[in-house]
Amino acid sequence: MGTEEQQTNRPVADPVIKQYREQISDNDVKILEALNKRIKLVQKLKQYKESQGLGFVDPRQEDWVLTYLSRSNQGPLSQEALREIYGSILEVVKREVARIEGEDEA
């Protein structure tokens, strides 16, 4: 393993490492906030579509989202990784919306 931190599980005193970790943690919180906002927006969209007699899942829209993001991706995230991550996000968001609506009905 090699580093003192990995061998002893003590925090590293290196200020550069600490700064990077803080930036990563801040970014992780932003990702989490964005995911929660996406779930809320998708839930509202689903409710609206249902009130209009429309189906919730639209594979063409999901394909459009993936294509749009692929074109917007400047890297270093690979296109394959982008599709994997957003495919997972789309599935998790649908599942979470269904879970929330199930809780609301209970």
C-alpha cells in the first residue's frame, strides 16, 4: 500500500491533500443536490404527464438526453462512462420517484 495514511488510517497532515479532499467533498455535495433536484423535477413531470393521460417513460427522450450529454461532454469522462453513469441515473431516478409516490399513497 505504501503511504503512511493507508498503513495507519491516520489523517494526512499534507495541506494539499486536505485541500483536494475538501474540493472533492464540496463537489460531491453538489452532485447529491443535483440528483435530488432531478428526482423532484421528474416526479413533477410524471404527475403532469399522468394528468394529461400520457405515459411516464419516454425512451426517445432518454436517448435524446444521452445524446445531448455525449455531445456536451468535454472530458475527461469517456463517452462510455458517461452513458453508463447516466443510464444508471435514469434508472435510479425512475425507481426513486416510484418509491416516493408509493410512500405518498400509504
